[in-house]
Amino acid sequence: MKTNNPINNNYIEEDEIDLRELFKTIGNSKTLIISLTMAITILATIYAFTKTPIYEAKTLIEIGNYKLDSNSNSNSNSNSNSNSNSKVLLNNPSQLAQKLNIIFIDTLVNIKDKKSEIVSITTPKKSTQFLEIKAEAISNELAIKEIENVLKYIQKKDNVILLDVKNRREVEIKNIDAKIKSINEKQIILITNKIKLKINSKSIYKKQLRQIKNTIKRIEKKSPTLAALQIMQQTTILNTITNLEIDILDLKNTRETLETTEISTLIEQKNLLLSMLQPYNYKNSQIVGKILINDFPAKPKKKLIIVVAFITGLILSIFLVFFLNFIHSMKEENSN
């Protein structure tokens, strides 16, 4: 059984009347709506096509490094690790990015009418040795030049560090040469002279020992007391000769250690440092691949500006129509 609800029917009729009135109002003012929308769209189009185009360039810069030799102390640089021959970064990427942002962005923010500028210097996610740099300019050439200026600044600072590392290694090589020269020309000669002196002393004591033995043979029957004294002296000399032989053996071992192990170790260290001076062990900061540019400007986005302007103009014009219609209705009510 169907029932008719007069209240609901009234609501539906009122809604239909309201919608008809709204569309009627819009239809009656379509000329204003179209005119205003087109005017805003045309102004936006003029703005988009007359505004100076801005081009964008971006690139990745790999932080410079140098090879760490196995004899270096791993605590000498916070960016190194405990593995021998590891690479040591010349800069901490995060700290370098903060510094470059201050120099190339923050300090230049108040300069007006710039034809080119750096817009961002960041470290890519999950990256430990790269910087990402973006520049904007009125031409690709100027944008590229901005990035190159940042790179030159980094490379200039890196060259100071690399030169210092090379100089320290050259000083270490000179110190090793001085140690080898000292061993060959001083320590070994000194030890050799000591050995000669002790050998000479041993020869003298042996000669004395032969004389004492001959004396003991002559007097052992005639003067047992004197012979006993000679025997005691003989024992002392024998002990002295034994100590001399031990000293000579120790000196020879020391000389052999200096001539073989010590000098060989120093030569090995020197050769390692010489290999560390090769150019391929030093890498300055550089661009990865090439600087990325586009033949089309990044700003302004003409299509987007025109579409947004059209939608905005349409909404504003419809709102203006309803507002004017509302004011007109209020005036009619007041007049009645």
C-alpha cells in the first residue's frame, strides 16, 4: 500500500525550484561568467608567456677521497675505517652541505634580479659520499656555471687537504731514509767497532791465559800457593773471555737484525708510502656523469598556470554572479 507524504513532496519541489533558479541565474549571467573567466585566463596566459623562462640544472658530486695506507692510524680521520688501504673522505657530506648552503644560498638570498642561483644543496638518502646540487637560471649555460662554481670551491678546499696528505707522506719517506742512513752509517759501524774491540780484548785475554798456563806448569811443584793464585786468575780470565764471546755474539745478532729485519721493514714502509704517492690514490671531488639540463624551462609551467587560471576565473565569476544576485534580491526586499 503506497502512501503519499505531502511534506517530502514539498521538499522535492523546493529543491527542484532552487536548482532551476541556480541554473537560471547562471544562464542569465553567462556573458559575465564567460567574459570574466576569459579575462583572467588571458591575463594568466600573457603572464605565462611574458615571464622570463627559468631553466634548471642538477647534478651529483662525489666527495673526494684518498687511499689510507695500512701503517696509518685509523683514528687520524673520523671518515676512515679500520680496514687497511681504505678510502678516507675529504669531507663529511652532511656538514659540507650545510656549509655550502650558507655560502651559496643563505648569504645571497637578499640579492635582487639574480640571473642565476643555487636553489638546493642536499645529501641524497642512503648516501655517504655524494652531494646533490640544483641551480636555476635564465639559461642552461648560467645554471651550469653556478654548479661549476660550487664544484670549484669544493675542489679548491680539497686540494689543500690532498696536498697536506702528500706532504706528510713525503716527510715520512725522508724520515725513513734518514733512519736507514743512520743505521748504515752510524749504528752498524758503531756495533762493528765494538765487536772489533771486544775481539781484540779477547785476543789479549787469550794471550794472557796462555802465559798463565805456562807459568802454572813451571811453578806448580815449586810454589803450590803461587800456582793456586795463578789458577784463580786463570778462572777469572776464562770467565772474562766467555763474557766477551757472549757480548760479541749479541752484538753480531744486533747488527744482523739491523742489516736485515730493521732495514727491510723500513724499506717496505718506504715502498708502501711511495706507492701511496701515486696519483690514482688521490681523488678530488668531481661530478658524477654530467650536469643534467633540459631544453625546456622548468618555470613558469605555462599549461598549469593557464589551466589553474581558467578554473579559478570560472569559480570566481560564478561566485560573483551569485553575490550580485544576492545583493539585488536584498535591495528588492528592502524596497518592498
